[in-house]
Amino acid sequence: MRKLFILFLLLGSAIYGQPVETGNLHLTGIPTEIILADDISDIQLIKITNESGKIIREISAEEIRKNKNKMVFVESGNFTLSIGEYKKEVRVLPGFLSLLPPLAAILLALIFRQVVIALVSGIYLGAFFIYDYNPLLAFLRIGDHFVLRAVADESHVMIILFTLLIGGVVGVISKNGGTRGLALQITKLAKTSRSGMVSSWLLGLAIFFDDYANSLIMGNMMRPITDKLNISRAKLAYIVDSTSAPIASLMIISTWIGYEIGLIDAGLKSIGYDVSAYTLFIDSIPYRFYPIAALFLVFFISFTERDFGPMLKSERNARLNGVAENKEDNSEGKKEFRSAKWYNGAIPILIILFGTIGGLIYTGIAVLEADGIAEYGIQEIISNADSYKALLWSSFFAGITAVLMSVFQKILTLNEALEAWQKGLQSMFYACVILVFAWGISMITTEMKTADYIITLISDSFHPGFLPAVVFLICGVISFSTGTSWGTMAIVMPLVIPLAYAVAQNSGVDPYLVITGSVSSVLAGSVFGDHCSPIADTTILSSMASKCNHIEHVRTQLPYSIAAGVAAVLLGEIPSAFGLSPYFSIILILTTLFLVVRFYGKKVTPDNN
């Protein structure tokens, strides 16, 4: 029988707690942490026994400490770790099983085009593995563990509330004519399909402060305009999705920056590297090749009116046959047509925009002053801000404002305004259900250590010149499989910064350059995978807000995402890691993408081919 463990040096950990402590579930090939207390000098061995009680291996406590409290199981099964009278039961699964739940969810979503069923199936498969292959227990745990934990998480509750409140705002401004008034103003510029798509792109850039707000506001606002111009819902969903997370992840004032800087700061502190996390964040922006590529690819496609892949078919069908509009989308009533005033839509939206920015500043300053910090700048304020509170405050206040404006102008009665607000909330219910199940499968991947398994598979292949590209691809795979860019950042960043620092030192390269490139790859790769994934929250919200079939949105968007990703890796991540200026890489990427659209893409209108 092969040895039960291979000592594997990864990241150091503190020596504390009970004599033996590990998590219950582990994977073959993944480092397992064995925490030893200092008061067990009289105990020399850790015994590992199988289900029949047979001792498989005896490991000295000194050996475990010497190797940073890490061991790796190479065999699957149920084992008992014993040190003296203390015992810990552990289950070890084959590593490849951790990939199956997210892959199953993605595959079923693409085959059956039923996202909820696909997500639930993925959660069930993961629970089946986690709960010792018990089919009944796995089914019960879907509700009382994974779904319950998903809705019990404070940040998830805030996202659901924000999504519902945004839906309420959209419901009121749709009923009082504000949305149509804005549409009429934008229509003055968007008189053709080209100008309609370019206007949507510009609006996406303008709503830079949050990806969720971008998806919900832009999709609902532009849908009547793009429908009228016979632009497919799939194209609108693509524009919405490609200007949500990409722009929010790049901006220095957004709901993303505090989270990103916090992760970077924690990683830098873990290696004792005395560099400002905010400075590193700013320096990494030119290296975020994928978000930059994704944003400009939307513009190239919109301006040239050329498409390729499944999107070309959807666009040609929309141009020839029009958009199959939902009756609910066009049931505003005569009152709305008579009172289509643009400011009834613009004011609530501006409240969300500036209210969020103001909320970020307020919460950031409050935290700093509570910590006794008297001198601070914008970077410290945003880094300490609470983005969820800012979004909730602004969306709630915007909803109240929309209702009061409708009532005071006698466009709607109070009952009509509240009914519109309620219907707006209801319209977002399905999106919230999908989000909950998406979070559930994300928890499955966390418990099954999917990210750790992926990272371990390529842990020996790092080279300074290829490190950013490898990190980008790892994050893309993890984010695609889990459907969360933020979760991917949180998982990978603590591992990548120490890894980049060690690689730089071993290679005699400036650590700051390697760390900057690797950090940018984490942030960009996470957006890439999230952008491609059918179980990602922003992908779901974009299709819901645009009222596009979700699987059609994923299918039509994927070729564009992959094109931008390939260009980002080949012309950005790799060349810049070998010394090419990131700005020159950006020029190469954008030039290449434009040429691809110009010569590979085809005109949407058949007569112009």
C-alpha cells in the first residue's frame, strides 16, 4: 500500500488550539492542516487508522510541526486521527470529485436551459459526496444547510434586498412614465441600431459604481429602446453584462475597490511586504487586460454592427422579424404616455448613483474615525467603506423619492405607486431565487475545496514569466466553476501574493513587479470566469433585467468573452510579464480585436454583406 501521506510545504500556520484539529472533509492531493498544541510534549505520535481500526500510519508530532503542520492524503476513505486520548474523524474524497458539482450544473444548464434545475442538481451532487453518498440526507441538506446558509449570510441578504429595491424603483419609474421619458430622450440619439447599441454602451460606462446596479438599471432602461430598434435581447444582455463587472472592477470609486484592496492588503501583510495596497491596486489597473478588452470589444461590435457566432443569428432574426416583446413590457397605459417625463426616471437613478458614492464616503469616514484615525485620504475612505449599506440606503431612498414624485405630480395615486413598487419587487423574485441557488453551489465548491484542487494541479508549473497568465487561467476556471468573481478573489489572493513573492525572490526579479502582475491577473481572471459562467450572479441579473432567455445570453456572449480572454492572455498577460509595456499590450489587444470584428464578423443586415 502506498504511503498515506506526502509531507507538503505550503503556507505556514499558527500552532494553537486542541491537540488535533482539522476539517472533516479533505481531498486526495490537497494539503491538510494538522494543528498541534504546545502542551503535548509527552505525546510523540499521531496515529492514523482506517474504518476497521487498523493503524495505517504513525506520524511524529515533531515531524508535523517541522513541516508547517501540513500533510497530504493520497488515498480516499474514512480515517481517524488520534493523538493520545483525542480523536478526529476525517473523510477523504478523490480530488476530481470536487470538480463534478459545478461542471454538472453548467452542463445541465446548457443542455436543458433550466437554470434552477441545473443549480439544484449541482448542489445535490455535491451534498451527495459530502454526506457520505447518502441520497436522502443529501436531498434534505439542500434546504436546511446550503439554501439556509445562503440566505442567512448578511452580505447575501443585502444583495437580495438591494436587487428587490432596485426592482421596486424600476417598477415605479416604469409606471409613472419616467423610464419612457428617459427612453424618448435617449432615442433622440439612438435612432438607429448602431446608435442604440453605442448609447447602451455609454450608459453602461456611466453606471460605473456597482455591477449589480449597472445590470438592473441599464437592462430595464434600455430594453424598450433596443426593442423598438429591433436589437435582440441577447445583444442587450451582452452589452449589459460586459459593462457591469468589467467597469466596476476598474474604477477607483466603486463598490468593488474596498473589497479588492482589503484582499490585497491582507496578502501583503501575510508576507510582511511594506507596500500600500491602494498604490498596488492603482498600479495594477493597466495590467487588467481582460476587463479593458471586454469593454472595447462591445464598442467595436456595436459601432461596426458586425457579429459572429450565435449572436449573428439572433441579431439577424431580430432585424428581420423584430423582438418578440412581452405584453407586460408594453402595458404602461395611456396615463404613462401622457406623462412621460424624463426627470421622473433620471432623479431616482441619480440618487442611486450619487447616494452610493456618498454612502461609501460616509461609511468609510465613520470607520476611520471610530478607529481614531484623524488624517486620511480618499483611498483610506473607500478602502474602509461599507458598499452594501451604501447600496441599500441609496436604492431605498430612490424608491421613496420615485413614489413621492409620482404622487405629488398626480401621475399616480399613492395606492397605484405602491402597487407599482410591489410589482417591481415581484419582477426580481426569480432572479433572487437563482442567486440563492448560485450561492448554494458556491458553498458546495468551498466545502469540497474545488479551488484548492485546481490550484494544486498546477502548483509545480509556475515560472516568473508565465505566472500572471497561469494565475489568470486558474482564476478563470475557478470563477467559471463557482460563478463568483468575489469568491474567487477571496480564495486565490491569499495564495497568489505569497507565491508571487517567493517566485520573484527565487528568480532574482523585483517582487513588486511580479506581485503587481499576479494581483492584476487575479482581479482580471476572476472577472473573465464570472463573465463566461452561466451560474454567475451578474450573468443571471443581466439576462433577467434584459428579459432575455438566460441560456441564450450565455450561448451568444461566450464567443465574445473567449475572444477577449484569448487576446488578453496572448497579447497582454504573457508579453507584459516579460517586460513589454502594458500600454503597448493594450494597443495590440484592441487592434487585434478590432481586426477580428472587422474581417471575421459579418454585417447583421443581410443586404450589407
